[in-house]
Amino acid sequence: MAQRNWEEEYERILNQAIEGGEVRVLPSGSEKRRHPRFRLSSSQILVTEPVPHDVVDLSISGLAFYAQRPFSRGQLIMVSLRQILAIQAEVLGCDPLSAPDAPAPYKVRCRFTDEDYGLRFLVLAMEMEREQPDPS
């Protein structure tokens, strides 16, 4: 079985996302993050417990997700993508959402502890996202 070239897969997905308007490329210097964030519309993850969480956005270095309960800054969590790949992440922040139409009470921001696995996680998540039927 041939090894996947994760960097090549990422570049292909990134180019498709830029062309499709799923990722905005900001002018150099205006973005603090090293990696572009992908917006996901239908992907869910499992975080530490078997309760699905909706993903806000995802990059090679981390992700944000909605949660029904707060997470502590510095907390190490396991994030699982349909139980195909699990990756450890550190909670950077947990922001309460007060808008009446907020999808959940909290938005949790995390950094992956291993960016090589973050790359794989992102590629697999984007492939699964594209496999989802269009809800319209």
C-alpha cells in the first residue's frame, strides 16, 4: 500500500478551498496565525467524551469547536474525527457565547500538540466534509 503524501494532499485541498471561497487568504502580515483556517459546515468531532461537538474552524495547528460545557485553559483533551484519527490538543481558551442564536453556550479554542497529526486530521476532515451531501 502506497504512503499518502499528506503535504501534497493539504496543498490540493487548500487550493480547492481558496478557489471555492472556503478559505480567505489575507495579506501578508495581517493574519496572526501560521496556517489558514478552514470553515466546516457539517463536520463533528468527539472531544474527550463520546458527545459530538460542531467544529467552528480547523487548521493544521488547531481548531475551535462549540461546547455545551466549559473547558479549562491548559486542559489537555483528545479530539477524535469519527473515531478514525484521534489527536491531543491543549485548550487555549473557552469563550462564553451570549447571543440568543448562538449554537452552544461556549466556543473552545485549541492547539494540537503535534502539527504533523494536525495536518492529517485536517486533510481527513476536509475529505469527509466534501463527502457530505449538500443540505440544500
